[in-house]
Amino acid sequence: QMCIRDSINAEYGEKKQAAEATNTAESQCYEIEKSIDTYKDQLSDNEKNELRGLVGELRSAVSSGNVEDIKTKSQELTQKSSSIFERAYRDKMNSQSGGGSPPPQGGDRNEGGDFKAVSYTH
């Protein structure tokens, strides 16, 4: 009975891991597509096509059901999209603020992202 229970637990664990990887990947694909639309004016056609291609590869991995492939493709998409959208965000903010200089690195926020107290002296 212990062997059967262990087998059932292992199978359940594998199915749970596959479901979590699939759900995460599907959410990631949706978010990337939404971001492509949001930053369409800041992205080049090459960047849009590259991101859409990576989304397609991730969706193919999801269809295959191979958890390791899903994780690998998801990580590739995360790495590529992070750098592209970070730049696109900066470009969008600069264009909305009239092209002024960007705030100093870190701005008025502490490491946790919350605003920090800033004192000014005259």
C-alpha cells in the first residue's frame, strides 16, 4: 500500500507541477501581448515580432505538455521582454514628460519601491 500511495503522490505532484507551469505560461503570454499593445509606439517592428515569436514558442511548449520546455521558454521570454519593456517604458515616460531628463537612478523611492523621505535645505 505504501508503494501505491507513493506512486499516486508522485503522479499528483507531476500533474500539479505541469498545471502550474501551464497556468503561469498562459498568463505570461497574455501579459506580454497586452504589453506589446500598450507600448506599440515605443517598440520597433523587429521587437514586436521577436516577442510575438517567443510567445508562440511558449504556447507550443504548453501544447506539448513538456514542463521543462515550458519553463525554459518562459524564462527566455521573461529575459527578453524585461529588457525591451524596460526601455519602452522609459521612452514612453520621457515622451509624456516632454522629453525631459529622466529622474536620477532610484529617484525618490527606497529599495522596496516605497517613497523615501527627502529633506531639502536652503
